[in-house]
Amino acid sequence: MSSTQPTGAYEARYWSSQVNPHRSGDISVFVPFTPRAPEGIDAAAMLPEAAHALEAVNTNTTAQRMTRTLAAVEAIASSAFEGVSQPTARVFDASTAGGAEDVPTQQILGNIQGMQEAMQPVEPMMTHEVLHGWHKRIIGPSLPSDHIAGEYRRTQNWIGFWGSTPLNATFVPPPPELIGPLMDDLVGFANLRRLSPIVHAAIAHAHFETIHPYGDGNGRVGRLLIYRILSSRGATALAPPPISPGLNHGRDVYIAGLTAYREGHPNAWVAAFAQLLADACHYGILLALSVEALERKWTEQVRDTRSGSVDHRIVPSLINGPVLDAPRVSTMFGVTTTAARDALRRLAEHGIVTERELRRGRRGRPAKVFEATEFIELLDETPQVLAARLQREQ
């Protein structure tokens, strides 16, 4: 590792509490410098595991067929890391129903849309408008009135325990009047192409989290930035390796890495990020292996059904849409609604899906949906539980 490389400096500011003037006082805010590459980093020596793991995901045909599900897995876990949790089945229910009424599910659906957008390689890679668009999707349904969805914050924020203030917070980002120029610097850095994509994504993410430019949703937007850079730099193909499922287990490593970046040790953060990324790729491969086994099982279960029937065509589609209804199947495969419903019920008889009711809206009539329960249970396994189970089954 290289010697200390300052990434910013602390500055004194006066903070005035809007709730209790007696709790106002001097605070120390961290103002980051212009982001740049870590000094003395040997990407070839530090990053081989992550680079090889990314290549394994990029060349895995099953993972490449699971792009929508992998995006959903990442978005659900990224939201859960920030305290916005919903059961996986409920999120897919809302997707099938065309939306959700509760705010947490709306935010998760917005995060999924953001993931799908982030995985599209574009030029320029990053703009303020792209970030604002992601923020609107993710946080718009419930943003407090003192912040605006799709706009940088206008008040001081901080990171700390419940009930803390900037006077006793764990970390206080830069004041709101500096956000514009700081984000100009970050957007410019995000569009560079001279760094290793992994180093590039690591530094951009850490710098974004250090600025903390929004009133809420910074973690989720910042993780989308990782995927946009990796995708646009050609480091990922269609399938996003899900980083966030491992964060709940590796929260301390993640937070310690971001702290190291602010304390002038960007190489330590890059090393931690590379390991988190490698772990995400390994998890993606384990998911793909499990899906392959599940698909083989499903194929065996419908062996007595006429080859080429809509039943056989539905089965592989379940890995990107594990909750289906007859109208959706009718649209997907160009068959009548009756034929679609009959096919889904035959799959239920074969034990591949489970038929149940789904209410569309508070006053809507319940609709029949068909859930690939075994597949959803697979997605609910943590990376650690999945790895342990597969090892036992070998």
C-alpha cells in the first residue's frame, strides 16, 4: 500500500439547529478534494481476483439470461441495506401487477429500473441529469418536504446514530453550498477512461458517498454509479454481479473501506471494493449454477408435455419473471388468455408454479397469479447460506 494520500480536509462551520437553537454550534465538515487515481496502485497485482471473477460472470450464459432477476436481486438488497425492505415475492408481485401502492415497494421498483438503466453502456457515462433521474426513481415517493427528488440537497446532512446531530455525528459531509462544484468534479472524473474500470468505479463510489449530495438515497444512487461505470467501461456485460446481498454480511468491511478513503487511504478502499466485487461475482455464479439445476428439474417435470407447447416456452422465462399471470403470458407468447391460463395451470399441476390470488389495488378484484416459489426461495438465500448449501449438496 502507498503512503497517505489525502482525499479531502476538515473545515469548521457553524450549524444552526432548526429544531432547538440551544443545540447549535461549531461543527467539522469534510470537504473532499477533486477525485483522482490512488498513487502507487498496482492494479494488476491488487485486482486479479475481481477481474477474473467479472470475466466468469460475463461468459456465463445462464447469468447472462438472468439479467432482469440479477438487477432485481441487487436492487432489493441495496434497498434493504438502507432499511427499505420488502419480501422478494411481494416485489415481483408488484412488477406483475404493474406497480405498488406502498412506498417501500415503489422505491424498490424504482431501484430496479435504475439498475436496468445503469447497466446500459452510454456516452457520456455520467451527467447530473442521470444521477437526478435515478434519485427520482428511487426516493421520489417519500422524500421529506425539506428535500426535493432529483435535486441536490439544500441543507446540511450527517451520518450517525438515531437522534444525533452534526455536533456528535459519525461523519458530516460538505455543506450544501459546495455540492454543485464538488459534483461537477465527480461527474468529470466519472467520465474519464484512463483508470482500470474497477479502480474507477471504486473511487467514484467512495467520492460520491463522501459528498453525500442528496437528502436521502445516497447509498442506493451511489451503488448505481458503480454499475454504470463498470458497464460503460466494458467490465461487465449484460449481467450485474449483485454487490449488495453481501453487504449486510460485510457491512463493517464496506463502511471501514469508505472511512479509509476519507482518512487518506484510497488504496485500502480499492482493495476492499475489489474483494466485495469478487464476492458478488462468485455469488452470481452460484446463483447461475443453482438456476441451471432448477431448470433441469423443471424440464424433467414437463417431459410428458408436448414439445414446443407454450408450457415449455414458459419454463425458461421464469428465471426473469417468477410471478406470472395469464394476460402477461398471452402477451409474451402470442397465445390466447385461455391458452395461457391452461398452460400455467398445467405447470402448477407439475409442481413448477403455485397458483394464488393477488389483489390489484386496495379495491381491485383478486387476480390469479402463478409463482415459481422454489425459485423465489433461492433468491431469498443469502450468499453465505447459498454457498453452504451447495457445498453440502456436492
